[in-house]
Amino acid sequence: MIDPGQLERVRRKLARAGDASGERAALAEVLGWLYRGAGTQTPVGADRRGNLLDGGGEGRMDCIDHSVSTTRMLQLLEARGWLRFHRVLPRARRSRLIFQHFSAAIEELPPPARAPAEPEIPDHVATLLALCDCSDVVHDIPTEARAEMPAAVGAHYAVDSWFVDNGEAAIVLPLAEWLNGGGPDVQ
């Protein structure tokens, strides 16, 4: 069970993020907090980065455990409406020869669409139209604002807690970099 005080601390940290980059940094930190809290209630507190530093102790987690747990934590934050700049994706998998690695993943959301501004009609247009029979004055009236193009699909990021000891900030890096083997060397 997550302590309500800890959840409030997480909410406040995420609320302070002013953009997607700030939210990713906050996510890395709050995931560490959530894992640290889980480590006080379960044996996962003994988990060390990678697979070999645990010494075979109870509570060790492999990348599959981390990807599932981190995805669920991210889904909890998303369900509470605390992710403003990202959405949670299905887990990511990378393969190299016979080795596989899994991670949680997020997608940066496009900025919210702005309502088109009302076109401003220059002050002189009404007067000129009233004083003359000039069709050229109509050209001074701006055309309607163009509809904004839909935003491109946002960037994808791996959110990988397997790379760190329990309670440390997760590693967040572009998914393409992670798929290409990016991340700390823990083996």
C-alpha cells in the first residue's frame, strides 16, 4: 500500500513540472521514491541494478519484473491525472542475439491545440468602407485563421528502473537510443 503522504509528495513533484522534459525528470525521481516505499514493505528493497549484483538474495528483480512494476506505477500516476505531458505505452522490448531486455515506455503528448484567434480587422477598414465604394479595402480584412495542422506523434521514451538500485531515480532516455543498447552498463 502506498502511503497517502507519499502520494501527495509525488503529486506535488509532478505538478511542478512545467514541460515534458521536466515531467520526465520528475518521473525518474518519483519512481525511485515509489520503489523505495515498496522496499520497506516487501523484499524488493534488496534489489540491485542489473541481474548479477543481488547475490541471489530474496527480492531481486529482473528486467521483466521492473518493466511490469514501473509500467503499473506509471499507469497509477496517469489514472490520477498527474501526467500532463506524457501517456503510458505498452512495455518495450529490445533483442540482441539471444539476450532480451524490457522496459516501461512513455510517449510525449503533443502540446494542446490552441483555439484560433479571432482575426483582427484594422480600425481603418470600417471607415474606408463607409466613405467610399472601394472594393480594394476588402483586401485589408484578414482571411480566417488557418486550421492548425495536427501535431506529430510525440517522442517515445524508455523508463528503465532495472538499471538502478532500489530507490534510485529511474533512467529515462529516448526509446530509439534504448532500443539501440543505450543505458548504463550494469553487467
